[in-house]
Amino acid sequence: MIDPGALISDLQAFVRCPSITGDERALAELFAARASALGLEAEVVEFDLDAARAAPGYPGEEAPRTDLVGAVAVRRGSEPGAPRLAFNGHIDVVNEGSEPWTHGPWSGERSDGFVYGRGSVDMKAGVAAALHAAAAVPEPRGDVVVVATPSEEDGGLGTFAALERDSDFAACLIPEPTGFELICAQAGALTFSGVVHGKAAHAALRLEGESAIDKYVPFHLALQEHERRLNTDVAHELMRLRELPYPLLVGRVAAGRWSSQVPDRLEFEGRLGVPIGTPVEEARAELDALAASHGIELAWTGGQFAPADTDASHPFIRAVAAAAAVELGGEPPLTGATYGSDMRLWAERGIPCAMLGTSGIERAHAVDERVAEDEVVRVARILERVARHF
């Protein structure tokens, strides 16, 4: 049975343990200690970073790191060889930002029914809920394994390495903050960068130069048209439920060095949404060709998230929906996510996977990130019910 007080206390402890991407070891060790205290078999896992980077399918990364450390907690099943269920959650978080918080970013403060702090909603609440759910399952047939991984925020290297180590699972549920929607489809997300070259000149003789900004603007407009094409006649029924299923964004532009000089260089970075069913290589090639038509060469950098889905009629998806319905008073809506996630790493291996968790995704990565305590408990109860009937 889920103990709400103990669950929230562990969530507070997790939030109070900073685990910015690239530095997750302390939280992995704390997770394993709490898992052991709950009666689970627990292990801190030192993944082979070099081997993960060299493996086929390497998903990319952005944050600097010298190691790759996660943890695994296991509730042993009564029947050796029975299908194993995974709960997967990431323990890394983004930085706390530079703006002041109402409560400290690592405070784990409880106030007005919320737990505050960086990572509270994304997704230490889900990790804590999964841990307590696994511990509460009475005599599961097969193993229930909580896979707590680093490096999700910058591409998914942690879950990739975890699956290289052990992929013998019949299904996986990821308690990301979905607002209690049941997500079984996700868009891909690929990051790119480029440089536009111009010719410097004095502003008074502007026509003697060639502005890199002026050269970039037509390409930017072409990107907007490419986004419109990606979101016309969307094939996947769950992705059609989203206003903009496959966003394409240029998130950083830097150009020029002086107001009275024609800028001779512009740098940009962006993110390309990839439709479900479109190979990553094809998505890259299309944008490469568009850029080349404007005299620009792209570099594909950082995390590279492929799209993925699990059939909404799959028995595991139906089982998760039924378990959630008991707690929520009705089945959760089925939908797709416009962002990349670790879900695709499970789906790529043929493992049915879905995401379901608390509300609050709009507070993730933001100042005063927080999660509702009662929702964390509800998620734990749903996860426990999924495992009990798996």
C-alpha cells in the first residue's frame, strides 16, 4: 500500500539533491539507498560512457560529462522467467536559472499542497512515485524494475545505455508529467545549427557589403513554410489532436558586432520536429536540401530524438488506461506528445511504452517549478495498479 507521507518525504529528499545533467551520481546513490530501505534490490549503475558513445544508435548529448551514472531498483517476481515490467524515469534536471525563486530551487519546500524545487515535476515526482509503487506491489509474477537514468534532458544517453545493458522487458511506463493524459506517440526532435556568411562594410557604404542577416531572412521564411508542410495532413491520428504536432523553431540567432557595420556572419540554432513514420535520416536530408538551396550548410548537434509510437489498441496501453480509470474516475485521454522523450528508445527495441504522470509540464524548467502532492500520490497508485495486474 502506498504511504503518501513517505512518498512525499522521498520526493523532497530527491529535490534537495541537485542533479543537473552531467552530474547525477549523488541522486543515483540516494535513489538506491531509498530503494533498499523500501525493501527493493537496488544497484547504482556505472555505465560505460565510451561504449555508449560508440554504440550504433547513439542518441547524442549536449551537457559535458565524465561519467554516466544511474540506478536500478527491482521488486522480484514470484515466477522466474515471467514478463518483466519497467518503470523508467530520468534523474537529471536542467539548471536552476538566474531568477529568484519563492522557495529555493533545491529546497524541496512544501507549501499549499505543492513540493517546490528544480526537478520536482520533471521528473523527480515520477521517479519517487515509481519507486514507491514498485515497493507496494504485492507478489508480482514477474520483476518490476525501476530504471532511474541520467542524461534524458540532453538526448537520452542514460536510457540508451540502460537498454544496452538490459532490454529484457515486456513493457515500460514512464511517469513524465503528462497532465494525466496517456501518451503513446511522440514526435521526433532534432537539433541543428548553421552559419551564414556575408561581407563586412561601413554602414555608410552598405551596398559595398553583403549582410548575413539579409541572407538569412529568406531561409527563415522558408523554414516557416517547411513547418507548415510538416503539419499539413498529419497522418497519425493522435498527433492530429495537437494544434502544432511537429514544431520547427530557430531558438538562437547571433549576428553582427557593431551597429555601423554590415554584419558578415550570422549563427543560428534550431530544433526540427519529425513526424511519426519519418526516418530521422529523411528528415535531416529534407532540411539539408532546403538549407543548401539558400547556400547554407547545417550541422546536426546535441540530442537527436527519433519519433515513435505504440499502437493505442495494444493490450498494455489498454491495461494502463484501465488502471488509471480506477484512480481517475474515467479513462485518461489518449494523445501524442510534440516533444521528444526516452519513450522512443523503448519503442525502437519493440518494447510497448507509454507515458502518464502529473500535471505541471508548463512549470518544468521554469522558476518556482513545483508539483501537486496529491497528484504524485495518484500517479503512484496508478503505477502500483498497473504492476499488480501486469
